[in-house]
Amino acid sequence: MKRKDGKKATIAATKWEFNAWGRKYDDLLIDNETGLEVGKATGLRTFEPGVVLEGGSIDVNGRGTLLTTEQCLLNKNRNPSLGKPEIETLLRENLGVSSVVWLEKGIEGDDTDGHVDDIARFVDENTVICMAEPDTGDRNHPVLKRDQAILAGHKDEQGRKLQVVPIAMPRNVPADEGRLPASYANFYIGNSAVLVPVFGDARRDSAALETLSEFFNSRKVVPVDSRELVYGFGGIHCVTQQQPAPVA
């Protein structure tokens, strides 16, 4: 793989700042140091933009298109001095993207201020699965309908319209704490398997797994009961981190 300047591309690490999702959990602020140590442990060159950004707030197709939300990346509890143009420039400079798709808001119960990994994810270079809420009385319904429309109106880095595939949200997971951010979009893509959160809803779990299997036919799609995990307001993708394959 060659860069635009003709030089061979290599893998590097980008260490973004972590402020515990807008300083919601002061006891977790120390995790910011962990990311730096992980980057150093790889032995790779590590870039430090000095900007707050969490892995779940973005999703990329690996070819230059990135998904994110205004609710998260433009939130004043992250980088109050940066607007949309400045953030797009940072994403281009540090992640090599050329097209940024701004969705508006995330789902109910998400304490991360609208992480995109609970809303929409690439399943190939040009196809995005987008969560949809069938219940018109649910507060997620208009939000996800709007996000789906934004995706359908965008093109990828090659000028192709994004192909958008809706997947119905799981039914609410009962909790005394209130609404939990249960979503099938919070899956993890590994070398030979895709780990998909499920929530004990036989019909909707099966439908989500079936749809995802159509796009990951070279990988085993593995359901993981995530009802206990989502009580921590996260999912499988939230507690994992991917690394690109070595450049040939």
C-alpha cells in the first residue's frame, strides 16, 4: 500500500486524550495514562494530538470515510475551543480520512454523549448498518430516523452513495437505574470472528445476527449475551480496541 506521496504506509498509534466522557467519572481520569502506556508498549511511533476523543465516538471504513456525531465531538465537555472545521482537520491529519459524516445524536441511556458505535457501523467499504427503532413512541425513533437519513444522503471518499441497512434496536433491557444503551451496533470485528451483543430478545437478536452474517460471511458471527455488560453503560466494542492488519 502506497501513500499519496508514493512512500510506503506503515502502522502507527494515535494517543488521544481521555477525560472520562466529559469528566463524568473523576475516578477514571487516570485511565488517560493507560492509553499512552499501551501505545508505547506496541513499539510503534505514537502521535499525540492533545485532543479529547474516545474510540467509540468514531467509526471508519478503512478507505477514508469516518462516522461520528455532533452530540459527542462538538460537546463542550470535550474540546470547548474546537468547532467542526477544526475537528475535521484533526481527524484528517491524524487518521488519514478525507470524508467525515456527522450524525446528530446518539441513543437514550448513553452516558458517552452519543457514541456512534451504538448507532451506525461500517460492515464493508460502502455499507453502513444503522440502528432503527420500530416503536414510533420511543424517544430513539426520531433520532435514529434522522441519523439514517443523514447517512443515506452522504457519499463515501470515492463519491459513491453510502448503502444504509437498518437493524431494529433490541427491546429495552429492564434496569432500576433507568434506560440502558443496549444496541446491536456495538459489535467487535476480529480476524476470524465478529462478536455481537445480544439481549435475550429471541426475535430481534436473531434478526440482527442474520443481517450481520450477510456481510461477514468470511468470519464467524458469535452472539454474546451482553445484558450484564450493558449495566455498565457499555458493550463489546466499548471494552475492546482494534489494530489494523500489517501493511503489505
